[in-house]
Amino acid sequence: MPEFAPVPEQLEYIKKGVSEVVRENELADRLEKSRQSGKPLRVYAGFDPTAPDLHLGHTVLLRKLKHFQDLGHTAIFLIGDGTALIGDPTGRNALRPPLTREQIDKNAETYKAQVFKILDESKTEVRYNSEWLHKLGFEGMIRLAAKYTVSQMIERDEFHKRFQEEVPISLHELLYPLAQGYDSFMLECDVQLGGTDQKFNLQVSRDIQRAYGMEQPEIIITTPLLEGLDGVQKMSKSYGNYVGITDAPLDMYGKLMSITDDLMWRYWELLTDTSMQAIHAMQQQVKSGQLHPMKTKKGLAAKIVADFHGEPAAAQASADWEKQFQKDETPENIEQVSIKFDEVAAKGDHQAVKLDKVLVKAGLAESASDGQRKIKQNAVKVDGKPHSDPVLPITLPAEITLRVGRFMKKVAIS
């Protein structure tokens, strides 16, 4: 029989970085019953494979799932390959474009490869909700839909707002929360995890479990939406303020070093397993002047990089970042990019390239106009020297080192 920690100790770990527990007294009761019986709780978090890559914002939820796993409970990673066909309307003021089955399957495979950087693969139950949603059939879906009313659905903020503004709401969007609730029923779970923006869906899950005869519906635990590097908008690829968990170690380290000192504490809380007691102690040391915030931020960046790339890669990224930004040297493991001359050549000149095009090809600018703006702002260095001319003379084959802000790459042009 597995040994579980005392309930107060488990609750302290579970509640770290949590926004809300619905309901905490029920969670405490189930943890105590689990401790006495030796039967672990079943805890799940669902992810629709709507994009190929995950970023640190997604890992807030994954890390909370890991905390239950650390405590000896059963962690269920649910891949919503069935619900992805609908598209979650959460946070949307318009219809989400549907994905093809091929896109969903491809994204699902990349998700599995990425989540086990946090979760223990040998102890994780991986499920696909198409397993039961595809078997529902027409009759099953009608019976599921009969367990909820349209007026209950329209209480959802996104739907209410779209209804008031006469923005179309497709019928299939109303099925999403019901399908998510059916997931909870089929998984027979005790706890479901979700972001604060998912609270409506999570509450519907409790209602659906009751409607199918479960006397004790799941406990809901919500986690905050992580602010991106700008400290304002939630972390998102569409805002360009994200850190991808597949980012190269130096890129990841550099992005994390760019956040503000205030945001750093938020990241310590939501993106590490460090206890709140230890985090508060660091805050006091920084406040008293015993600890420099730069050193604390370096520790955060190294810890997060190590989670995804290992300790040696984190140590190398730290050393390379110091060379690049504190000693103004070129790091050892700088990323190298190869570019064809014809793709970036300056018009009518066989010995020069358009620097904005080079920046785009090297991944240092989002577009040619973005590259031009950075060049005009004197934000671009070529081989360590500022370069404000849009045209860069070269001798083929050329190898140059480009630096834009905190990012640096070696570029081979042939």
C-alpha cells in the first residue's frame, strides 16, 4: 500500500500557485480517504492539440499535475483529439477555425514528446478522448445534450457577449463543455485541473458527472494564466511574448533574463517546484540587500532551462549568456543558420545583401518591415559593431555574427 504524506502537507504542496479549489474541504476529505485506503486520487488535465508546440504558459497546469504525481496520485494526461474537432470557445469572440484530423494527430504526437519533460512517463496515464467521444454516436450525443439547457450555456461570458453583439454562435460550440464534462465522467476522475479561463467548462463537468449518477463530482482546481515576457498579456505565440519549451537553451535562458524583477517572483511560483517558504525567504533577502535580484533571476533561468534541457545545458547557457551580455564576447554554442545568397541579395548587386531579409531568414525579425525598424533603431550588430545601413556588403562565401537585442546567431551566406 503506498505511503501518502499527511493531508495538511499534501494541501500545502497542491495549493502552491493555485487560484481556486472548488471545494477545498471536499479535497481534504478525499485526500484523507486516499491516505487511509492507500488508493490514489485520479487527477487529470486535458489539452487539445490545436498547435504543434507548447510554451511555459501550458506548463503551469502540467506542473500542478506533476505535484499530484509527486504525492503518489494518478496523473492523467488527456489529449483532446476529439474535442479539438470542435474547438474550445474559451476566450474567443468568434468561431475558432476547425482543424483537420491530420493536423490534430500530428500535434498530438508532439505533445506527448514534450509533456514528459515534466511528467514521469512511467507513472502517467495518457488517454485520448476520441476513445469514447467517437463511440457516442448520434443517440449518445442527443442524450448528453439533453442534460444541459441553452440558458445555462448562454450564461457563459463568451457566449453571452457574442449573443448580445449578434455575433454568430455555432451549435457545435455549445457541445464543447458537454464533451469535456463527458471526459470527466468516463475517466472517473476525482480532480480536474484547468486555467482560470476554464472555470465554466470545469463547472459543467461537475454537473455532467452528477447527471450521469456520480454521487461525488470532481474537485476543481484552477491555475492562473501566466503573463508573458512583457508582463502584461498572457503568454501566447500570437502576442510574441512566449518561451517555447523546445526553445534552444540559450534562447530560453536569454528570454527569461529579460523579464522584470517583479515578474520574476511570479515565474518562481508558477514555473518551479520551489516551496513558497523558500521563495518568500529569497524575496526578503533581495529586499534587505543580502541577495541581488540579478543573481536570483539567473537562478530562476537556470532552473527552468535545466527542467527541459538538463543541468549541463543550463550551466552552458548561463556561461554563454554572461559572455554575450556581461562580457560582450561570442558564446561557444551560438546557433548557426545557413542562407542562400539569392534569397537575400541586394537588387543589382552581387556583393551585398539586404540586411532586413537576412534578419528574417535568421529568425531575428518577424518580417522585413520588422527588420527594417530594428536596423533604423540601431538595434542590429554585425560582427559586434552597430550597423544601420539596410545594405550589407559581403564577400561570398560569408560568415557573419548577428546580434539583435538579447539574441545572437551565426549566419553563413553562400
